[in-house]
Amino acid sequence: MLEGVRVALCVTGSIAAVKTVELAHELRRQGATVRAVMTDSACGIVHPWSVEFATGMPVVTEITGSVEHVDLCGYDGWADVVLIAPATANTVGKIAAAIDDTPVTTCVTTALGAGIPVVVAPAMHEPMYDHPGVLDAIERVESWGVSFVEPRIEEGKAKIAAEESIVLSVARNAGPTPLAGRHILITSGATAERIDPVRTLTNRASGRTGRAVARACYVRGADVTLVHNGAEVPYAAVEHVESATEMIDAVEAYAPDVDALVSAAAISDYTVETRAEKIRSGQSLTLDLEPTPKLIDTIRDAHPTLPIVGFKLETNGDDAALVDAASDRLDRADLSFVVANDASVMGEEESRVLIVRENDHQEFSGSKSELGLTIADELTAELD
């Protein structure tokens, strides 16, 4: 996700600086090269040697005659993006006022002047975060195009955002954003049909691929809505659903206002009449299954011109049969393209798929994160 991206990681004197070592490791795991800049206060919380070990690069702790701020963040400087994590109230206020009295504030002022993207992850006590001056400073700095990663408000503290949120914001700011201004609707994971108040009919879909597509579309600049039977995520607005009917209803509600639909969910093909009370165990039981409506057909009938990406899952392991099945779906619903895969990759971190278009298909093998980026880029080409 950050392959080849050079990140200037600026660390200030919040206790959240203890998380900097792991954050630097995660940035590097995602492909970034990282160089750190630290204030004196930050050095009192986490030793520069620890940060040097985490980044694999010398740490800037003072501005010398080597003009480190210009080397890192000036015109034609080293950094592709500047990340301040954690950022204290003091540092945010200084940035807003163009005060340069620490290595971090000097680097940030230089970056803003040079047009380098800046991402800020605040961390402080909640009353400080709620101070009118701090809120004014954040608003002012945001007006300059700086991105803030909202903190988690817990236990009277504005705690630094989760690593995933920070890394995704860095990726979104550092890379190309061809989906900026687009609203992408994505369905993901399994649905469940209630048999009684306790039991459901469902399937083994994990939702990893759908979530990967949602992350990738966010990184490419889109506003993303994710419809799934799962938790909140930092990269999309989430619409929680359980059943196939609920998912179709949710998609129908959003469809008029989106630029594309990626239908990655494994929607239940059958439903049953729900019993009002728990069915007692130990007895023979017959369930009368009724087919559920097809989401893609329903949405296509209502929105003939909406770009839709479909998914097709098979179990026979034969590529030719997989392409034929995907092509049938492609033609029936006039889809932009279909992502077809064998059931053997369900729940796995790695995937192999065929991306099927009319009279053409291509193979992808790799992680589901990489697959998400591939699908986002294929969708970008469709929307251009």
C-alpha cells in the first residue's frame, strides 16, 4: 500500500510517542521508507535509538548547518509525505501560527511551503483537545489541506488513532487519488437468514476481499460506504445489515447517490420463515427454503446506467468453467467486470482470481490487500 513512499515521521512530546516504534515498523511493513524527526520532549519519552532501530535510518533531533528540514521537506526534498504522530496541542498550535522552534515544527513549515502533504495524528487529554484555541488551530491547519486523523476519545483522553487509520491516511495523502470526488458503495462478507431467535443460515465468507476493496478505494481518494454484517471500520461509512433483504434494501437506498457499486458480498441464496420461538433440539426438522432476490438484478433493473462490479464463486476448480459462469453474469446484468474465484480461497489472506470482461480475462494472484488495489484501479479505468 505504501510501496516506494518516503515518510518523514515527526514525533512530539505526548505519552503516545511510546507507540512510535510500532507505527514505524507498520509503515515499513506496508512498503514505506521512514525517516524520523523528534522534539526534545519526545526524546524524553522514547529514546531516539529505539526510533532509529525501528526506521533503520538516523533520527533528526536538531536542525544543524546541514539544514535537515530543507533536505527532508524542501523543494525537491526527500519526503513524499510528512506524518506527525503523535501531535500535541502545543505543536498543532505552533503549526497554525507558523512558529518554528523545534525540529518538527520547522520541518512542517517547510513541507507546507513546498507543497508536501502533511498528515497529523493528535494525542492529548480530552480537555486540551476541546480547547477553543486548539479547535481553531486544527480548523485553520485543515484549511491549508492538512489531513487530521481523528483521535479516539476514551477515559478522558483524546488517544492517538489506531495504526490502521494512520497508515491509511498516509497512503491516501501520499499516492494518486483518481477516485477523489467519487462515492463508491461496496457490499462485503456473508449475510445470515434467521431461522429462529437463536439460529441462522449463513456461509463461510469472511468479508476480507470486500473490506480490502473498500480500503483500496479509500486510499485512491473515494468516499466509501460499506454495507456488511460486521464492525465499524476507519476507511468507510458502515451500513450494518444481517439478511439478504436488509442488504438489498440498504443498497437500493444508497444507489441513486453513488458512482459505482462493488457487489462483493456472499449474499444468502435462500431464506426461511423465521420461527418466533427457539426451536427445541433433539427433533427431526425440515426447513422450507425460498430463494432470495438477486441484488445485482434488482439494482440493475432500477439503475440501468450504474457501473456495477460483480463477483462469482465456483467450486469446480476449472478456469474455463469459471470464466463461462462469470461471463453469464457479466452479460445478464450488464456489469463493468466480474471478479471470479474458486471457493478454496474463502477466508484466506491470499487469493487467486480471474477478472472477466467481455471476450477477455486476466489472472491475479497475491494478497487480498493487493487484490483490493487491483480492483480499485480497474474500477477507476471504468469510471474515467
